[in-house]
Amino acid sequence: MTLSPAPVSAAGPRPPGPSHHFRFHQSLTHLAPAFGASAFGERAEAFARFFGTPRFLIGQTVIVGIWIAANVAGWARFDLYPFILLNLAFSLQAAYAAPLILLAQTRQADRDKAHAEADALHREAIAAASLERQEVAARESAQLLQLLEQNTELTRLTRELTQRIEMLTAEIHGKLVAGGR
């Protein structure tokens, strides 16, 4: 098995093959937003997320301040002290906000759990691939060691044969020189 280098794109290196690290999240695409994928669901989730923003808290504080100031100063007389209508508005807001927020938190917890499981699968796949690469490297190292040993043996045999050829050449040379006199 040969490992080819990973293709490099403008975003950086990608693993070889058609799959990438998001492949483990593909099984989670069925998880819709907290309130479904309809226009109502999108608006409800956006509204639930808006409840915790500084813009909402500051806006609500300004509106309540104006409400109370207008009624205490006498500019308006629609909700006199003890501000029963304001209390009713807060109760109505809480009655809708609490379920929306709880639904959003529950669904987000489900999505987080599913993504954590996908990430765990991804880490396991990376560990398995790393182990496989280590095994391939160990096999290739063993093959290289075996080839080096064979090369060393061939070099030793070549040296021995060269020495024998030198001895035979010297012996033949000695006999030719001695026989030619």
C-alpha cells in the first residue's frame, strides 16, 4: 500500500479521497433547528435567542422605564400604580419566553450531543488511520532493514569474490611469468 501525498488546496491540505472530516457530521443533517425548518420555527428560534441579548435587556428596561414614568407623571393613565397591566405583560412574556428558551436549550443539547458523538467517531477514525500508517511504516522499515542486510551480504560476497579473483590473477600471473623464463 502506498500513501500518496494529500492534495493541497487554497484552504490547506485535505485528506486523500472523496471523504473529509465532516463526513461524520453528515448523519446529523436531519437535526433541524430547535423549532423546525418553517418560517415560524426560524422566527421563534430567533426570538428565543434574542431574549438573552443586551439589546433586548436594554430595550425592555427603557420601555418599562417609560411605561412607569408616563403613568406616574400623569402623561398617560392606562396603567396606574401598582401597574397591573405591566405585571400582566411580564407574565405573558414569561409564559411565552420560558417554553421557547427551554425548547431551544433542549434541542441545542441534543445537537451538541450528536456532534460530540460524531467528533468522537472522527477521532476514532483518525486514531485507526494513524495506527494503520504506523503498521505500514513498521512493515516498510522491516523491509528496508531486510534489504540492507541483503545488500550487506552481497557486498561481503562481492569483496570475497574480488579477493579470490585477485589471488587467482596473481597466481596465473606468477605462473605465466615463471613459465616464460
